[in-house]
Amino acid sequence: MLWGLRPLEPKAAHGLAVDLLQRQIHSGLLLPDERLPAERQLSDQFGISRVTLREALRVLETNRYISVRRGAQGGAFVSDADRLGQMARRRIARAPAASMRVVEYLVVNQSAAARFAALRRGPADLKKMREALALMRDAPDAARRKQAETLFLLAVADSAQNPLLSRGVEDAIAELFLPFETAPEDGSVTAALAAYQALLAALEAESPGDADRAMEMVNARFWGAIRQITRSAA
Amino acid sequence: MLWGLRPLEPKAAHGLAVDLLQRQIHSGLLLPDERLPAERQLSDQFGISRVTLREALRVLETNRYISVRRGAQGGAFVSDADRLGQMARRRIARAPAASMRVVEYLVVNQSAAARFAALRRGPADLKKMREALALMRDAPDAARRKQAETLFLLAVADSAQNPLLSRGVEDAIAELFLPFETAPEDGSVTAALAAYQALLAALEAESPGDADRAMEMVNARFWGAIRQITRSAA
DNA sequence: TGCCTTTGGTCTAGTTTCCGATCCATGAAG
DNA sequence: CTTCATGGATCGGAAACTAGACCAAAGGCA
């Protein structure tokens, strides 16, 4: 017997490009106001035609993720930090339960990744984490901090050497779309740095237990961010 | 900066159909020797044309997942239990490390699902689990037992009320493709029944701790199956 | 000022994939 | 030996995608 038959939903090529770029904006890898590569170059990297890529850019522009300008110094530019932050908050406030489920999934897989990473991380993995931590420390603004945070967490997930876990963490981070900073005034920045530093130390020491506990602090920050947004929206 | 740019890989409609049917065979939901619906009916359910569906069937036939016969009582038939079992064992023996990573991911998410399910399961969820357990008990052969097992685990995952967790468990089970039974002679059947019964009891009692422990027994069986196959292949 | 270069905007022709429909071939049941 | 549900094959058209050429804007620079 066949179970749970739904109509198939083939994803068009331009839809894949939209998803990929949107995910990078959500996760913070693409910075606000950043300029994307030229259409001809980007379509080449994606392996799709320029016409198809332009369809994708049109969708992103319609959804206010980017704005496109013509001319010699033109191109497609990621929206500014204010707009992105507003979109992120709205998205969470509109369906808080959904965001909490995403965090739930993220916490489960990120914790597991941390435990495995403590046993499997290589020198290259640790190097990537240290670099991300340095970026976080020297970041001039919240957007750069979020970018470094994502880079760090993806490096941890990768070093668990489990493709499914990596994909899960990546998916959850991209799906979440947290705003850049929930409370710029308080000591959350130094607290975050301390948590990531503890995590890195645990992975360097090959201690799964410590890594798990350090990741708990990181994950607690995600819960806090969601809670704060849903409260301020009420 | 854009990170990790790879060429996009648009999935053709027939490819989606292949994946869907293959996953159902892997997870045991589609039984050996079972006959699929007629092409006209199946293409309608998938929302694709008959020509496109036939492309998918051709791929599955080439990969020995099904065989197609013409005539009044013809149709597409899932391969027999021997062939499927052999394919499953080969798949695991060829890349044991990959299968272990899948089990790893399955264990992480299935354990989490069990804990959440203990708190969130509704009467409909429990009913589905009881029905699956009855199917398992009365199953005339190993294929039916595996089918009931999958139904039970999917019901548990669903009752955790977390779409990402559900999808994760589903993906892992479909990716695993375990053979029907690793040791038909010993008491593994009654042991499995006991494990699932304990899991059901924990969920009925709304006890996350007990559910976690019961799921551990279930997951231990998955590890055992992988271990046995990789040992016998060596 | 006026050209040059880089970039997005537009158009056309051709290919691939998919669809809808029709008709043919097979083979078991009655 | 007829019936008929099923797979097998073919055709015309629609939609998505590609490749390439050319136009239009706008900043930089002599």
C-alpha cells in the first residue's frame, strides 16, 4: 500500500536560486547592503541562464530582500539592516509557534553535533572556529557578529562529520531568520562571546560533556531571542 | 560575501517520483511483490503526466526496485523480498560509515521526538501507535513487521508536533534501507515487540524519561542490525 | 564635456521537459 | 474466443530554460 500520497511539487530552477540566496540572507552570511555578483557572473556560478537568474532576483526584489540598481556601479544589493531586522521580527511574531519548533530542532541537532564534534574535530575545523571567533570579537556591527556566529556554528556542525546533522543545523539556521541583535545595550555581546569561547575550549579539549553544556548556553540565547521578540510583539 | 556556491541542481519531475517510490520501498511501507496502482491512476495522484511517470518507473525498473508486466493483470510490482534484502545489505556493506551516520542522526532525532511526544501526543496519535503495534504482533512475515515498525515510528515522530523533527526521522528511515530481518531465528522479534510496547506505555503515561529510555532500546536494535551486516560482510 | 566601461534590461531563436490525448499490443479472466 | 484492464508508443502543443545579441543607464575618467 502506498502511504501519504501527495502531488509532487517540482521546484523550478529560479525557485532554487531564490531559496539559496534567501537562506544566506536569513542566516546572516549575506550582509545588509552587500552587493551580489553581477548577473552574468552569478548565473554562471549557479549553472543557470541569465534570464532564469533574473527571475529569481525579481522574486527577491518583490519580497524586499534585495533592491536592484542599474549603471556601472549598479547591481543587486541586499536590503539594509533595518528592513531585514523588521522582516525577521515580523516573521517570528507572525508565527511564534513555528519559530519555536525550529529552535527546538536546532537545539536537538546542534547539541548532538557539539558532542560528536568534540571527538571528531580536526585541526582544520578548530582553525575555522578560531577565525570565526576572531571575526565575532572584532565585528564592527551586529550584522557582522551574526555572520560570525553562523560561521562558527556551521563549522561546529561540519566537524561532527555527519552530513545529515550538518544539513539539519544549516536548514534550521536558515529557516530561523533571527534579527541581528535583540538587545544591543546589555551585556549580551560579551555573554555570547564567552559561550562560544567555552564551546571552542571544550572542543579543543575533546570533552563531549563540556561541549554539550557550552552549547546549552548558546542555545539558551536562541530561546531568549525568540522569547523577547514574541513578548515585545504582544 | 556569498558562501559555498555550488551549481544548482533542479530536480526533474520524474526524479521526484523516483525518490518518493524508492523511499517508500526503503522504509518498508511498500511491501515486496506488492503491485503499484495503474499508471493512469498513479500519474493522476502524483499530479504528473503518464509519460513522465513512466520515465520514473523505467528508472526504478533499471535499478531493480520494481518489475513491470503487461496484460490485464499486469502492472508495476515491487521486487521480491530476497532481492530487496540483498540490495539493502549490499547498500550498507558498501558504505558502512555512511549508514552509521544515518543511524546516528536517526537516534538523535528519534530520541528527541519520543521525549516531546510524551508531552504532546493526542488520542489519535496513540490510536495509530496501537494499531501499528497490533499489525506488528499479527504480522505473518518479516516484511510486514518492518512495515508496522516504520508506521509506529512515524506515528511517534508525528506526535511530537514538530515538522522538522518529523521530516528528519522520515528522511533517516528512508535513507537507511535496512533489510527485513537480520536474525529470524533468535528472540529478536519478541524483544522488538517489548521495546515498542514499553515506548507506547511511556507515551500513554506522559513520561518523557521512560519514553527516552524505551526509544534507546529501539535504537539499539538499529545499531545491532547495522553491526551485524557489516560484520557478516567482512 | 564626452567617451568608455560596467552593469542591468530586453528581445529572439532554439532546446528540453512535460502535458494531454489518442491509438496499439498484451495477456489473463470469463 | 471475446472482453477489457493494463502497459507501450506516438504526436502536437505548452512551458521553462538556454544562448546569444543588442539596448539603456550611470558612474569614472581624460
